[in-house]
Amino acid sequence: MCGICGIINAEPDRPIDVEALQRMTQAIAHRGPDDDGYYFNDHVGFGMRRLSIIDLVTGDQPVSNEDRSVTVVFNGEIFNFKDLYKEFIAKGHKFSTKSDTEVIVHAYEEFGENCPQYFNGMFAFALWDERNKRLILARDHLGIKPLYYYLDDDCIIFGSELKSIILNPVVKREVDLYALDQFLTLEYIPTPRTIFKNIYKLPPGHKLIYQSGQVKIEQYWDIPDISPPKDEKIVQEILVELIDDAVKMQLMSDVPLGAFLSGGIDSSSVVASMSQSSSEPVRTFSIGFDDTTYNELPYAREVANRYKTFHTEEILEPNIVDLVEKLVRHLDEPFGDFSIFPTYLVSEVARRQVKVVLSGDGGDEVFGGYDAYVAQRMDSYYRYLPKGIRKQVLPGIMARVPPRPEKKGLVNKSKRFIEGAALPSPLQHTRWMIFLSENDRTNLYKPDLEASLASHSAIETLEGYFSKKSHWNPLAQQQYVDIKTYLVDDILTKVDRMSMAVSLEARVPLLDYRIVEFAVNLPPEMKIKRGETKRIFKRAMADRLPQAVLEKPKQGFSIPLKHWLRSSLKPMMMDLLSVDKIQQRGYFNDQCVSAWIADHLDGVENHSHKLWALMVFEIWNQEFIDC
């Protein structure tokens, strides 16, 4: 696990700014506190920071082939590297290390630009082919590891994090207003945009080739159409085999390793599988909060007891005010998902004992676990109600019902369902994943901002992915959209940044691309039936998990932010969203923001998502634009 960055100038006689590359590399030292390394070759410069996990003695980077004509810097792990190592040795390749990094250069010698499709792992790498004067950037199948790039006529600059790229003096820090609109609507910015103009995310399953000043981006993997068995028993057996194999592969480590254990079915299944594959007790880590509706520790404890893990759990009362600015800095661009806090805190707890953890992230997208999928099915019946009742009567009634203090509950779920059902039906389940309605947008945005976005839709990326898989059944289509957007740009971004903030490597075995290909193509009734989510996954894990875990309702990994905005975070909110600051930025209507604050503090409405997003944007401006 590392952080990488680099500069390639289009003109061969234009040397690299060494000091700029060194600053870029040091900016991501938290991703690799153990070592650094550089490669310079006329107009090419690579930098990297290393977190030593595999081959602690000889695994330093950059790594080159035998004649040093191919050089790579690499972030992540290639889990099938031992099989590739044996294959390449048999073909006459010479290795100078025992690391998975070196497999990449020899795979390039064997397969050329197609080499990424031979890897099973989580990776982002940059490879320089000196003979052909060619740069290859590649990102893993699902986008577990990040990779950003800046492009102009003179150069290409890349990095594991935005903070590295924007330190280069040639990069201007200009806000992409389309990306801002996406952030406020979705709480994240979908690939390929970033909050900065001219800086982009390389999409998952893609490679970028830069040669002679020209860029070509190609997709090397997508979820294919396959026909899995129809017999549920056979499907369950295949799932167990795939999960166990993925977990076993991802247990490779030369340093202490453990697992996040939230108490949900995803992390519990990973821990169960780890226990099957390991001769030593698994180290597991859980956190909770005083608010019982945000606390799943009893379920985690059941799993830990069943598998006799070395279990660490903590009830946390974090200094949330101090954490806010720290975590926003680690994210580099506005990001609204509250669960960055528990993810960071559990990473901090785990890092005291281990350097690597396995996580259950991805299970909801792969096996159909989100409430939004169920809501979309319910909407097929809700639509039969008379339009007046759907559009006026029920929304009017629910608008007068104040939100409940608990995390979910019938009232809160009903309010959210009716809000989402009012949005355009072609958006399918994503209606319940949107946090800024058209009405909100009109009230919030200043006329100049609204006019600049007139030809743009914040959800155009989602619409494009829906269209791409229009031949699939609705549930698989919705899963595909989430895997390409919410998973990579929210869930995986959160896990990567918050774990790397404490120099912890987080692996996600449920996102082994073989599991994704198989599970997404399963018939919808195997995944959701009569309101039960993850149906086939639960049955496959039935012999391994406590009944309470299998039957517990989905809670999600979150925090009581809506309450904190009325208490410990209230002074910060009032400062960041003051009339003066809102007017100074010039993007938003201060009267709208003030009304949202008042309604939230009075308990009339839960505006925590919108208010938090605006707070994050102001902090981000202070950190990255005003400096």
C-alpha cells in the first residue's frame, strides 16, 4: 500500500521540476510512512511513498525490469501475484524482489497495455516504457484504489490524492461548478469529474496511455453478461467458494492483519471466512456510540464470541469539532457522507495493533442490500395511488410530521420514501439517494450559479449508466449504477482516505471482481424477495453466522450528526454558515440557508445532510482555495 505521483512533460527536452515532485510526494506521506522513492528520466519523474506490507526487505519502489527499460510505481496489492510470478519465471523473466510490484513490469513485457486485466487486486499504478516513450496509468476493476490526473498541452500530472497534484505550481485551483452541483445533490462527485477544473479521476477498470503528448483512455473491464446456475443450492455453494477464495488470497501479509467487524452480515461474513482460513485467531475491531440506534456492538460481539477472535471494541465520544477539519483535509474535495467519522475512528483503533484490515464494504451493492432497492419495488405499487394523493395529500401530511430522533424508524423512513417518490421515476432507486431536490436547488443557488448550470444535470452520470445496461433486469441495472458511482466515489473513497489517514491498509474481499460478476448477474428474486434484502447471501452464510446477525435490519455505519448539529457542532455550523460567509462566497442564497438552520434547530425538519454539505464546502474553501 502506497501513495504515488508523477509528472511527464510533453516535450522531451523539458526537464522535470524536481522540487515540485518532491513536494507532491511528501504531501502523501501518510499513505506510506515507511519509505519514499523516486525515478527521474529527462522529462519523466515518478515519486512514491511506501507502507511496507509485502516483501519488507527488497520491496522498495520504483521497480524496473532487467534492463531498466520499464519502470513502475504502484499503490495497492496484486493478490494473484504469486501465480503470475511462477508463470513469468517459467518464461525466463528475472526477478530481483519478492514483491507484487515487480510482477507488473514483467506482465507489461508479456501482455503490453493489456496487462491490467490479468491482475486480481486493488491497484493504481504508473508505468513508464522508455523504449516507446509511453506512460501507462491503470486503476483496478472496481476502483478500490484512487488515481487522479491533470492534463494540459504541456504535461500530464498524476497522483493518488488531489492534494499531491494541486501542489504542482502549473495547476490552477479553479472550482468546477458542475462538480459542485453534483456534490450538493449526491454528497459525492462522480467519476470522472473532481471539484477542480482540469483534474480528473481515472475510471475504475480503465487504463490511460500517454504518448507524444496525446492521451487515450480505454476500458479493460466491465461487469459482463453471464448466466449463473438457477439452482439456489448450487449458487450458495459457488458464493461460499468465491468468498473463501477471495478472503484467503487477501490474507497475504508480512505484517499484522485484522478485520473491521460492524455486526452486519458483510463484515461478519468476512470474519467468518477469515476464521476458516487462518490457524490463528482473527483480530477484530468494532466501535459504537452512546446512542443505541447507532450502535451495533452487541451483534459484533456475538460474531467475535462465536469465532473466538481477539476482539477490541470501544464506545467513542470523539472530539468531533477537532475531527471535522482534519478529515476534510484528508478528503481533498467536498464529500458529504457522515460515515467518514466512524470509519476514521475504527481505523485509528485498529492501527494500534495491525497494519492491514479486511472490511465488508461492497456487500450492499453486490448482493442487493440497500433500502433504496426495496423502496423502488414499493414504488411500483405506490404509483397506483391517485396522483393528487401522491403529489399533494401524503407529502402535505408528512411535511407536518416532525422527524424522529432515532436513526431510522417508521416515521423517518416514510418521510424519506415520500420525498424520493416525488422525483422523476426514470431515476429508479437513486431517487432515495439524492439530497438536493430541484426545489431546494432553486431556493439555494444564486441566479448566476443556476444560470451557469442551465445546460447541465447533476445526475447525468447516473442516467448514462442506467442507459448502458438498459437490457438488464431493473435490480441488476440499479446495482450496476451504484457500483459505477456510489460505491467507487463514496464508499471506497471514504474507506481509502480514512484508513490511509492513519496509514492503515484496508482490503475489501467482497469486491473481488469474480464475486461481482457472479452476484450481479443472479436473478433478482435471489437477492430481494418480499422485502428481504441479500437473500441468497444470507442463505449462503446461514451456517456461519448467528441468527440475530442474519435477521437484524440494516442500519448502516453512521453517526448521530443530526443531533450533533443541535449541540456540539452548533457553534461551528453557525460560524461556517453565517450570513457573512455565505454572501462572501457568492454561490448561495443566505436566506435559504438560514431557514434550513432554523428548521433543523427547532426540530421541524432534518436538514442535516444539506447543512453538513454546505459546512464541508466552506471548510474546503478555507483549506484549499483561500490559502
